Amino acid sequence: MRTDRKNNQLREIKFTKDFTKNALGSVLVEFGDTRVITTASVETGKPKWMDKEDSRGWLTAEYSLLPSSTNTRCQRERSKVSGRTQEIQRLIGRSLRACVDLTKMPDLTITIDADVIQADGGTRTASICGGFLALKIAVDKLLAEGKLQENPIIEPVAAISAGIIDGEVLLDLCYEEDSHAQVDSNVVLTKSGKIIEFQTTAEGEPYEYQQMIEIFNVAKDGISKIVEMYECV
């Protein structure tokens, strides 16, 4: 059982705005001992694969673990991105695209970079939260500069991990908890509670339907608290 916080309690969370000076939007995200630098960079134009007649802009994401971010040094992914990295950056990208109207940012590409400088569980969900804030900061600046005529952000989005350990549902797992979880889940929701991602996997024995509902409800409450924190950034 947890001794440092309640099962349904988030770790200490902190968002530091404008952490770097060169990116249009940047945030240092801290979920307990997990720390991620998220940035939003803006370029004129859109990917070559998009139809020239398409009036939408584009939003994409890249994710990486710094070599010293984990207990043992991980290799830099210079020439080939691992399957795990691809999965995570696609999750970040589609989560953030779900909260924007791409038609309101024509001929612009926004890239969200999430670089993990210290990993202790929940790096992908922390990246989504920080990525949204970096995006919002960048969009606010583009609006102020007249480079966007309308705000493309529909509503905030946030994410959190949850799981089952020894029959108990726990929110916001650290690495030690995540490595021992019988059920592991990542939940991404909009502020209004619409589901973007609800990925839940049994690592051992199958779990019950009611446990899945409990995981979702605990995660939903946690996400609501995170969205409230956005107002202070």
C-alpha cells in the first residue's frame, strides 16, 4: 500500500512557464520526480503529404528520453526511432490535435517536442499536459502578433496514468508502482470529459469490468484537478 499519498491522489505537480527562451511556447513539467521539457515551435507551411487544397494547418509531436533520464543510460535514437517512442509521440500528437480546430491555423505547422530529462513513471501523460500548455502559450502569442485570426484551441486536454496493484486502483503511478502493476492504464480526456484515449492493459490476469470503470473514474477526477492547475500557469 502507498505510504506517501492516498491511492486516488496525484503526485506533486508543477508547471514552469517559459522555461526556454527560443521556442514560442515552453513548459517544464514536473509530476513527482518525472520531469519533461515541452516546447512548441511554429513554422510556416504544412507537410508535403497534405493536399495543397486542404485549408488545415498541422500539429505534430516528437518525444525522446535523454540518456541520463533513467536508472541506466539509454541510447540516443539518432538514426532510428524505437517502436515505443513512435507510439508515444503519436499519442501526444493525436491527443493535442483532438483539442484544436486545424482549419483555424491555415498554412502553419506546430511541432510539440517533449524531452524527458528525468523519468519516474507517467512520462507520456506528463508530456501531453505540458504539451498542451506549451501549445496554448504559443497560440496566445500568435494571436497577439496577428498571425492567427481565431483561437484554434477548442478546449483543454490533460492525461494521467492509473493502474491496479494488489487489487487496489492507484492514480498517477511512479516507476516502482508501474513496474509492479497488474493492470496499467493511460487516460486522455478533454476538459468537458470527452475521451481521447482510454488504454488499459492487463499485465497478468484479466481484470473485471467494474475495475475498468473504477480506473476511469479515478483518472477522470485526477484529470479534472490537472485542468484546474492550468489556470494558474
